[in-house]
Amino acid sequence: MVGAGRRATERRPATGTDASGDPGAGRPTDPLAVAREICLRQLATRARSRTELATTLRRRGVADDVAAAVLDRLAAVGLVDDAAFAAAFVSSARSQRGLGRQAIAAELRRRGVQPAMVEAATAVVAAQDEEATARDLVRRRLRSMDRLPEQARTRRLLAMLMRRGYPPELAIRVVREQASADTDDGEPPTTWDGGDLDPSV
């Protein structure tokens, strides 16, 4: 009976104490349990890619084999799914931040999402939808630029769209059209050259 009790104790995750003798709120020190808790806390704040979670685990001192085992288990139950993560990221990045496809793809790659998944996720953004979002961004920004000279407005609007990942040709076309519609005489803005794209102006 004593041997059975000892084996049962060995199967239960151990709990540690800190330097002051505090039992650490009963937090497990079993490596798998610790890694799982770290991941669940990360996922409770927002969705994350597998690479983001792996990076956090490595930074917290979790061994790579333990991290892989925990991440595989979380993937098996659907809590880690890079394809779903990428699709949700595209939707929120467009609706909340007004990002273009290029910026969205760059952020997904930075978060460790595989290129094929990035391509699939961003492919749902139609060219006409991206252009409509760019126009809306320019219209809203123009409302606060009434006192700026025309060329200053142009440069700032172009820089805004470029920073948000819109192709240069699309940015130029949209800014030209919207700036022209915003003027009283309907004359198109001054012809721009490459220097007008400088976001520091």
C-alpha cells in the first residue's frame, strides 16, 4: 500500500515555493503543466500563432521538446491553428486598422505563419475591397486636413496608405481621385513624383 501511495504521488504534478516560502498559489512545476499554463494564459488575451507561443515558451526557459509536445496537443484540440489565426487576423487588421494586403502579409510572416497560409488568408481580400478601404481612409483623413497646402495633404495621404501596406499605384490613384473630389474647382492635384511619397514630409 505504501508503494502504491508513493507511485500516485509521483504521478501528480509537483508544486513549488518561492524564496519567501509562498507555495506559489499551487502552480505546478511539472514542465508539461507549466508550459501548458503559459500557453493558455497567452491565448486567453488574444489568438496567437504557433511560432509566437513557441517563442514565448523558449523565452520562459521551457525546453524545446516540452514546448513541441504541448503545442502539438493544443493543436490537436484546436486551440492552436495557424490557418484559423491567419484568417481572423486578416479580418481584424482590415476592419480595425485599415491595413492593405501587403502589410497584413508582412505581419503574418513576422508572426511565423507559413507562406502558403499567408497567401491563402490574404487571397480573400478582393482588389476592389482593398481599394474601397483605401478610399475610405483617405476621405476620413481629408476631413482634418483643410488648412494644409495641397502638396502637404498629398504627401501625408500617400505616406499613410503606403505605411498601411497599399501598393504605390493604388495609393496614388486613390489620393488623386479623392483630393480632386475634395477641391471646389474639381481640378486634379499637382502631378507627383517619387519624392512625394516621403512619409517624413
